[in-house]
Amino acid sequence: MTTSVEHGLNNSAFIPPLESGDRLTRHEFERRYTAMPHKKAELIEGVVYVASPLRFRSHGQPHGQLITWLGVYQVSTLGVALGDNATVRLDLDNEPQPDVLLLIDKPARGQAQISEDEYVEGAPELVAEVAASSASIDLYDKKRAYRRNGVQEYIVWQTLENKLDWFCLQNGEYLPLVADADGVIRSRVFPGLWLAVTSLITGDMTKVLAVLQQGLNSEAHAEFVEGLT
């Protein structure tokens, strides 16, 4: 075999690595991602975003707090599933990997399905992202993709600005859910999912879980669980 032929064969087998800013189809994105699964990468509106190293206080710790809050809700709500950094096939131009997602794990009731290769296909009912600030993609292209594909509720915790936004999809638009007089936001999609916003931001997880427990004890949550079983 000549050198030129060998060189051509090697080129045909080469899979380029994912780079932030690449514009790819979802098929090509998955092909390249499979070749480099050790990195987190997302396809948002046809553009690749490869995650940078994540800091503890601005991302890792708040991510863990969201998981704790939503995890307690999930174990108390039969028929609901929780995912951490699970790849979601939203549409042909969007394959995000949200920090946390919550979905109704009932084919007849939920929007999303788990594919044979164990990816989420379709829009989860709730997605939560940890963003450094309001300048993040989470509040722009990604938010638009989630809205267009029907993610019913979207939480963005902007850790450097000590701010949390909780959006609810109404008539095709994201409108903010507002905390009540006690500083608590109540999900409209997941009855009993209550959040003491200031307590979460300040790290008072004891209060966060106490308020959540009140929601789990509510009649609305009991009726929701009964409807899922």
C-alpha cells in the first residue's frame, strides 16, 4: 500500500473533536461527542458549546443544592424521574445537557420519553440550570430552545448575582413565577414542589427542605401522586 493511500484511509477514519462554535447537525454532533465522552458538550440552536472547568462555589455547590431539593421531591412523588446532566434530544438543532431535569415518567402523561439508547427525547416538564450571571447562554439561546420545544418550567439560578428566575410556559411564552408573601414559589406543573428562594440562595437547606415538606404534605401533592399511579 502506498503512503498516499494510507494517508487517505487515516483521514477518512479521523473524527474531528468538538469545538465551541462549531455549527453541526445533531447527527454529526452525536458522532463527534461519542468519540470524546469525557467532556460535557451541548448543541444549542445548531452551535456547539463545550463546557469549561466548573468552580465549586459558583456552580458545583449550587448544583448539588438543586439536586438535593429536587431529589427529595422525586423520591416522594411516584411517577416522576430526576436527571443530572442527562442529554436531551430536543429537536434537530438542539441537544442540551441540562444541569438538572424533572420529568413525568409515565408515557401516557409525560412529554418526554427515554429512547432505546437511554437518551431523553422530547421536552422534560422542568429544567434547571446553574448560570454564573445573566449574561449566560442559559438566559438567551438555550431559553429560547426550551420555550420553543415546550419545556413547561425553567429555572435559572444566577449564582454570582444571587438571583433565581423560575419561568412557566403560558401561551407559548415564558412568564416568571413570583414568590408569595413568605418568599415561596410553587410549581404549577409539579404540585407540592415549593421553593423558599432566599433560603436556597443563602444556603439554608434546612429551611428549603422544611418548606418543600410542607408542599409534599399538601392535598394538591397527594392528588397529583394519585393521578400518576
